Amino acid sequence: MKRCFKCGLEKSIEDFYVHPQMGDGHLNKCKACTRLDMRVDRATKPRVREYDRNRAKLPHRKAQAARITKEWRAAYPERQKAHNATARADLEAPAQCEGCGLQRKLEKHHPDYSKPLLVVWLCKPCHAIADKIRRRLEVV
């Protein structure tokens, strides 16, 4: 058992990342707190985002991304067809997000993939929420 210095909870040693320079060989911050800190850093610190962009350009990362994309396309052909149809249709985006009403860069969201040209224009945060809702509805 080990206590996380960030949240103060005592957790199993498996809940801490391995770190060879620490006395017991594990980081003093639990995995949950470490993930939360990194999520905040990626959202707020340009140098972290720059690091991630550079890391994504590495050959093994490009190969991994290509493999994941290929698997996704094979698993969801109807989604790929809808994406292709909207790209060919050259739809014009509205000025504002249809979810929150803010003027941001917009993305196409398909509420129903069987109707490929029916899209909702959403900003990235609203699109993430809409996709999360769609995935929950698919499970039920």
C-alpha cells in the first residue's frame, strides 16, 4: 500500500506507475492523478501539445496511426461511406456551432450514418459530447 501525495488516498502499489528513480520504484502520485494532470497539461500548456505533435511524427507512431485507421475503416464501413459522402458533397458550414452557438472551427457530426448527408455542425467539445451520447445509445 502506498499513499498518493496528490489525492491523499492510500492505494495498492499497482495503482502507481513504475519509476526507477523513486525509492520504492514507483511514482509518488497515483495513476488517476497522473492522468488528470497530463489531461490538464495537454489542454493548457503549448509545450506539451508541441511535444505530442512532434511525437506523432515519429515513424512507429505514424505506422500505429495508420494501422488503427485501417482497423476502424474495416470495422465501420457505413461510417466511412458517410464520411466520404459528406466530403464529396462539399457542404457549407454555418457560422456557429449548432450545439453551443459559439463561433469556432466546426466539424461534421452524423447522428445517423444511414443518412450520410444529414450532418450537424459542432465544435470539437460539442462533437465529443454528441459522440459519447451516441456510443451510450448504441450499447443499449
